[in-house]
Amino acid sequence: MANPAPSTDAADEIHAAATRESTAYPGTPRWVKVSAIVALILILLIVVVMVLGGGEHDPMRHIPSASGLTHTLRIVAGI
């Protein structure tokens, strides 16, 4: 003979499974999402300022110019 039907209804089982799944992991907290968005905006802002800002902010600014005398040349020359 066939097994008797289970006592619970199929809709109740689906609802119970959906409830267990939704309460198992509530998701990422809102403050984490907001913090990540703010951090990304700040990083993008810094990159834009560095690219568009121009200026002498590169490794070559530490090398003396060859167009004129520098303190190093004066010291070597004894001036």
C-alpha cells in the first residue's frame, strides 16, 4: 500500500522554509553599505583631485633643476 499523506499542508511547508531562510541571514547592515559608499566616493574624489590638480607632486620634484646653480654645486665649488 501507499504511504499516507503527510499531516502538514504543502503551502505550510513552503511558508516555513521561506521563513527559516529569511531569518537565517538578515543581510548586510545598512551602516556597512553606507560606509562603503562613502569610502568609494572619497577614494574617487581623491583620484580626481590628483589627476586634475596638476602641480609638481611627482618624484621629479626632488631632483634639482639643471637650469641654475644649486646649493650642492656651490658647496662643491667652495662658494
